[in-house]
Amino acid sequence: MSYLVIARKYRPQRFADVVGQEHVTQTLANAIAAGRIAHAYIFCGPRGTGKTTIARIFAKCLNCTDGPKADFPLDDPKGLEIAEGRSIDVLEIDGASNNGVEQVRELRETVKYAPASSKFKIYIIDEVHMLSTQAFNALLKTLEEPPAHVKFMFATTEPEKVLPTILSRCQRFDLRRIPASLITQHLKFIAKEEKVTIDAEALHAIARGADGGLRDAESALDQLISFCGKKIVESDVLSMFGLTARSQVLGLALAILKGEAETALRELNDLARHGKDLGRLLSDLLNHFRNLVIFQVSGGDLKLLEVSENEVASLKEQAALASTDALTRVMEVLADAEGRLRDAASKKIFIEVVLLRAIQARDAVSIDTLLTRLQQLRTESAASVSAPVSAVALAAAPAKTEPVRASAPPAQAAQAGTEVDLTSLWTGLLESVGRASPFTRTYLVEAHPISLTKGLLTIGFDPAFAEHIDLVNNPKTHSILQTKLAELGHTGAQVKFVKAERPENWSGAAPAPAPAAGAPAPTAAPFTGPARSPETAREPAVARLDEFKNDPLIQRALEIFRGQIVEVRA
């Protein structure tokens, strides 16, 4: 008798033998028991997870003696015919080589004939997504309303390529990748049956390399038995398939978490020199950091992880070395690299750079943290330090810092029943707004108050600055102005922006910002003439560029965040 490979020798013959797909097998068994058997099914999922196997077992259930039933005996003659491919009523069709419209038309002609000796005529089409669009369209009518004696079963690894009109006529079952623990358990059973000694680390390595595909794992075990004989150890698995030892993956992760760049690069160099699959190494490293994040977030719940007992101690040790945010940043670097690795000219150099970036990511500070610390600096320095109305981009963080103004005493609140002094109110309002949002103040310095009547403050913009209306006429600015007006004694006041020429006698120009420490105080004259042009309005900011760069607060921020000024905007 010719040799039968393990994947065929131990192929499941009944639903109870299928590994890791109980959500499919139990549903089909219940449908058989209830007599609710549909006319078309499609099984989707990764390779080697049991799509075609389940379709064959389902066919046995339907056509077995005294069927349909899910618990047929293994020696049932009808079932043996299907298992051995001898049944003329169960036809298996390869969608890749029979993908034309002519083959489908031929199939349509045969479905009308009754089964020869079974209850149903069953068509199993493997890799159905390979059918052409014309073939799919030719199949539609027959698939929707087939004869009562016909059942269709499709299998595909790429359901997204199957026409929606086909999917809508089928009951769909999505098969999952099989957990490594179940693959290990099944391989252990096969090794015992084959009288092969294999250690737990070797079984786990095979399951890890199979990536959820039981058939791949069985084929690997078959190959290892031929290579090693009756005794298999982990080093044999790693050597044959170019995998990295789990201990080496854990060591590389530890070097990243401790910031030991030299150790990480030496380890990578050693792995590359021994011919390890660097793409698989990157994937294993990413999966390990994913396990660390899940371990932290779940409070150490091992039910959510597929890890061996030896890995648990490493997870506990390494999870204490970094925060969840830091681990997530490392994962982002590794995940991005995994997608770009195939395009790299030198995989080794590419991964060396990735490891260095991962170490940097572990110690990086998020932009939110940077902004929070900058705000703290502003608060600490507000009493003694001021900065021009500008925005600064730091190389350390892609965010613009907001200007800081010296504190000013709040304007006196208007007393009820007295006439409002618009000039004083406007001066106090600008100062108050400047402390809350310096950028908002920069758009209001060219405006002027028109009136405050019945709780409505009308603010005008000279035609030369009319474009500022769109910048301030938003809910955020309205909210800031209403809050500051309330602080000045005008509770419930609303704000309206209009285009209006500035009065020639208007003298309520915004006060100049306080000078920086050590800098000469600029002189500012009140506005008495016509509105300034936008070009003229920019001149003071440009003139104060050196003053801005030498400001103590800016210098302190650059020192703390190791940044540099790359752009200054008025």
C-alpha cells in the first residue's frame, strides 16, 4: 500500500473530529437534526482550516445510509465512497481550472438529472472565487432555484472576490484560524499514533509556524519525521523552517524595552548570520508586544493569550518595564515596518533601523504630554515672562506653541445702570481673551467695538481686515468672548461680528504686549489715524523676531524638549 501523508491519513471523517471549528460543525449538525437544510453553502477562511473537509463531511451526513444524520458510522458504505472520491453523486470541482462559462453551462445541464444512488446530488466547488464573472452570472439562476435533489457547497480563501449576488444566495460560514494550543494538542496525538517522540517546545514551534493552519502544521510534522526520525526537538524545527527560538524573540524584546541598542543589533546580526527568516522574526516580535499590551490591559488574564508556560514569566517581567502607551508606540513602529519589509532592498539593514526606532519610540513623549508641559511652563512664567504674538514649531513635536502674555489685572466690571465705556471694556476684554487664547486675540486686535445694546456686543472689522471675521466667527471664539464678558460684569452677553470702517476718532487700540525680561520696553501710541493695511500690521512681529528667539520661556522650552525653532509666523 502506498504511503499516505499525515494530512490525509488523519483528515477528520466526522464533525466531532474537526479541530477548532465548533461554531460551524455544531450549526450544521443542528440544521440536519431540525431538517433545515439549505440548498447552497459557502465556507470561507484561511488555508488549511478545514473548509473542504467540512464540506465533505456535510455531504456524508446528507447522503449516508438512512440519512441525513450527523452521527453516521465510520464504516457506512456511502460515507466511504465520498471519502475515497468514488461517489458519482458527490462531485468535487476545482474552481481554478473549471472557471469558464462553458464549464458552468455543462454543470447546469447535469443538475436536472436525479442522483444515481443517493438522496442528493452534491456539487463541491473549491476555490470558487476563481470563477470568471461570466461563469458566476451563468450560475446565478441555477443557484437560486436548483432542483430539490441538488445541494451546492463552495469553499474559498477570498470571499471578497465572490460576487455579492452569489453570496446572497448562500449560507455563509467563516472558519477561524485554529489556536496554537489546539494545534499543539492535535500534533501530540498524531505523534503518539506515529510512535514519534517530540518535546513540547518543538510542538509549540510547529504550531507557531503554521499560523493557525492545521494542514500546514501536519505537513511540517510529516517533513520533520522524515528529517529527524523518531525523535524531534525544538532546534530541529527552528533549523528546518528558519524560525527564531522563542527565547531569542523574548531576548530581543527585552533589549528594546531596556533601551539596549547594542544588544538588540548584536542579537539581530547573529540571527541573520544563521539564516533565520527576518520577516517571520518581525512578525513574532510584533505578536509578543501585542501579548504584552493584552497582558497589561487585562490585568494578567492568560485566557486572552496563546502563550506557553515558559513565556508567562517573561510576560510578567517585561510588562513591568514599560507603560501601555510605550508598548503601543513600539507596536506601531513594528506594524508599520511589517507592511514595508517586502519592499526593502536589504531586510537586515531595514530591521536594524526598525529596532532603533522601536527603542526611541519606547522613550518618546506624546504630543499631548508635550502640550501639557508647555502649558505648565506658561502658567509658571506668566507673572514674569511674556512672548510676542507668534507661533513656534518645535522639531521635538509637530505642534505650534501659543504665545504667552504677562498677566494683567482684570478690568473693572461695568456697574448696572451706568453707561458702558466701550474703550475700557474693549481694552479689558482683549487682555482677558489674550490670557485664555493668545491666537484669538491676534485676530481681534484689528477689530473695534461698535455698541453694547441689550446684551449684544457688536464688533466691527475694517474692510482691510474683513477676512478675520471668518476666523473668529465660530462657536469656540463666541464661547471665549461670552465667558470673558461675564467676568467683566456682562453676564449673558452675546457677540456679533460685522464689517465696518474703524472710526477716525477711535483711540482704543489694543495695548502692546509687555516686554520680555531684559528687553527695552517698546513705545506704543494709541491709534488715531485710518486703519492699517495688512502689510503694515505685520511689521512689528517681524521687527521682534530676535526678541522672540531670545525670550527666556522659549529658550527653556527648547532646552526641555531638545527642540529647535524651525518656523516663526506672525
